[in-house]
Amino acid sequence: MNSNEKELELAHELTHNVNDALNRKIEERFRSALFLADPSLNMDAVTVISNVENDNELNVDGVDDETIDKAMAIFEAQQ
């Protein structure tokens, strides 16, 4: 493997690691916002998946749309 290939592989790995870290941070922050929006939520039944590589996609399951909207307002206010 030549130097350029190694550098590209390292750059790809670093990008993947940074994106993973960003995804985890977003997921944690949004789960906190959901809890603030509705403290009675069973967080074990809630799924939050972030994908910054796909246009900052955020998937939330196990929560009604109204609570998601409230949580999104809290989430955006925290930025």
C-alpha cells in the first residue's frame, strides 16, 4: 500500500470516527430534550438514531409527534 492510499484510509477512518462521535452526541442531546418535553416517557422504549452523513438525518421511534416537536424546539434552543 503506498503512502497516498494509507493517507486516504486514515482520512476515511478519522471522518467515520468523528461522524460516530457526532451521532452519539446528537442522540444523547435529543434523548435529554425528549425527557424534558415529557418526563413520564419510558426512555427504554424510545429509539433515537442520528446520521450526520445523511443530511443530518434524525429518526425517532416510540414517541408521539407532538412530543417530538416539543423536544425538537428544546433541542434547537440548546444549540
